[in-house]
Amino acid sequence: MAATLSAGRGAKAQAARRPNILFFIADDWGRDHASCFGAKWINTPAIDRVAREGVVFTNCFTSNPKCCPSRASILTGRNSWQLKEVVNHFSIFPNEFEVFPDVLEKAGYFIGLTGKGWGPGDYKSTGWKRNPAGTEFQEKTLTPPYSGISNRDYAGNFEDFLSKRPSNTPFCFWMGPTEPHRAYEDGSGLRAGKQLADVTVPKYWPDTRPIRSDLLDYALEVEWVDRHLGLALKALEAAGELDNTLVVVTSDHGMPFPRVKGQIYEDSFHIPLLVRWGSQVKAGRKVDDFINFRDLAPTFCEVAGVPAAATMTGKSFVDVLKSDKSGVVDESRDVMLTGKERHDLGRPNDWGYPVRAIRTRDFLYVRNYHPERWPAGDPETGYRNVDDSPTKTFLLRQFDEHYRLSFGKRPAEELYHVSEDPDCVKNLASDINYAQLKRELQERMNRMLREEGDPRALGQAEFFETIRYTGPRGHAYETWLKNREP
């Protein structure tokens, strides 16, 4: 009897404990690139475990597919164009938008960060006392297996964080590997025994050996990310905290390849999202509801039992998470806005390439506001909004349709039937059969942007051209001009 009462008290104590949060965010990891998603060329047992024991969200999106603005959207619970200067890459981070780590810390949570938090950019000049993602735990290092992989021991730093957590205190930890961000060790995938034949090459590139090999190098870094996730899960198990921890696994945007990272296509802003939360969720589900990155912050607040900050415009999806249903749970979650202003340098006057887009269940409508500009940066400066890579080098030598898809100028409007053309290679914008749909999507997008206070939709686009770039200027247009001088 006494044992029964003790067990009952233990169960009640467990139920009364506030849940922990482990937010695991890879850097430049594409949405289909895990073995649980059918990628035979990538082995990801830890990611597969989270998928098996939790929920896979098949339609998660960022509102701006570049590190700095995407991570700001996660932290603040706001869409990119609602964030003033931090809409841009390498920006300042205004401190008027409360971030979820601060909200949770005020509520008694122990907060930590390892690897990449918010960045790249300048947060110190605007008054932040630490990285907006949390207090840094970065001391543990290791010897990486390949060049290009960081020597930071993410899992070791997480264990260090757990050892310093005050007793009986819930925690929120941001674990941010810098992989699979470039650069990679060329040919490392092949040397590790991976097979070219296993790779899936998207339709916007030619199917060639250099590109397949480049993807295998990328796969090795995804597997490095997975290794640290696995170690983090083991650390939670050892601490007796795994089932009381909301584990969220995602990426900031698509893979660092041409036509993906920093562009406004399906593989750019459609992001992997997997969530595990012990008995709180029905395991093995796939949910098709649209989840916006700005929904993460209010979700974390609800999980912690605290109100979301007044500045957060996202919507918690705890109700969807806890539902027993698969497929569509909340039918109202069926639309997403995305876009960008300026990412990396490489155009005269530091001009950007402003875009807004609307994604519904079947279609993606894209509005390029300055089609006279080069979307990946000007040719003479090296297309700087595309990371250097063997794939980029190969495409630049072809000067064919594949080159055009990645680097060429684009029309003012694009329309893709993404449920049939997920690689976004067949533009339907000039097809008369889609004229009415295109107009309806454009009107819906503009209405939603106005409602969200987007300066561009409100006729105040000049604000975006005033935002200071805080990073190095080695790829700026004036640097290129100076280097040309005799």
C-alpha cells in the first residue's frame, strides 16, 4: 500500500513538473534529407528516432530563407517583414521585440545556447546583453572528422549545461550546430564509402558526377548533426528528463546550393520539423498543417505555461501537436507567406532583391519586385547570394537552362503547381489557364501583407534600402570596382 501511495505521489510530481525544451536547429539542412524521409544517401538514426517517437510536420516554412532573418523570426514569433532591420541578412537586431528565451527565463527557466544562435549580424549595438538565443555554453571542443566541420562539441556543451542547471529547474536549450553549412571537404562523401548512385538530384540541376559528389559531402555533415542529436537524447535519458522534454528538430532554411539557400522556391523555405514530447503526443504521426516559424515562440511559451509576448504574431500549435489525428488537423492552417529584401552583397548601392510569395496547399505565387536585377547577385561580383561550391562552379560553366534557373534574371511573376512540380521548374505565370488563380493569389498575398504591416505592401519600401549591412564588405560592389582599377 505504501509503495502504491509513493508511486502515486511520484506520478503526480512528474505531472506537476514544467516541461523542458530542447530546440535543435541545424544550419542549412534541407527538408527531405534524412533517412526517415526516404533519402538513401543519408543515415540519420537520431532524426529517425524523433520521427518514430514523435510527430513529423510535413509543411513547416520560414518566412525568409537566410540564417539571420529566419532565426530572428523563430526567436521573436514574427514574420520577417515585421522585424524592421532584421528582415535583412547581416543586420542589427532591434531590441524592441521580446524573444522567447527571455520570456521563459523570466518565468524561471534555465536558458542556454551552444553553436549558432541568432546571426550573423550585430545585436550588441542595440542593447542585447547576450545572443538573443540565450546564454552561451561553448567551452567543450573536439577533433572533427573532416575539414569544414566545427570543432565545437555541441553535445558536450549540452551536458555541461545540464550539469550546471539548478536543481528542480526547467530548462530551455538552443542547440545550433553550424553544419551542414559550407564549406565541405571536397570528395569526403565518396571517401567515406557513400555511393553516387544513391543520390537524388533535383530537376533544377543537371544529373552529373560533380553535383552528386557535392551532395554526398553535404550528407556527411547532416550525419554529423544527427550524431550530436543522438548524444543529446542520450544525455536527456541519463538525466531522467527525456520524456519531460519537448524536443524540436528543424533547420533555418534549405541546403547551401544554387537555387535553394536564399531564394524563394519550395526547397528554399520549406523546412523539416520533427517534434518529440513523451506521452504528451501520439507517436508516429505525420501532420500536414502549415506551421510558420513564427509559430514556434508562442508554442514554447504555451508549453512552459506562460503567456506569449505581446509582440509575437505567430500562433501556438500545441493543439495540433497534442491531437491524435494525422494529416490535416486544423484546416485553417493552409497558407504561408514568405519573402526577402537584401541578403548578401554584390549589387550596386547594396541593393537587395525584394520578393514576396504566397504558398497554398497546391500553388506557389512569387512576386519579384525588381526583375531587372540579378536574383543571386551580379555576375561580375560572383553571384554572392549563392555559396561557393563544386555545384556552383559546374553550373556556371554550362550557361544553359540549368544555369538560368539558378543565376539568371527572373520575370516579375512566377507561379508553380508545387504539388505536381515541387522543384519549381515550370513557371505557369504566363499560362492563360492560370490567369484567374494568379490574380486571386496576388490579391490574397497583398491583403495579408498589408494586414501584417509590411512596409513594402504599404508603399513604404524605401525603408528597406536604408538598412545598414553589418558584415564584411569583401563582396560589395564598390570593392569589386576598386579591385578592377589599374
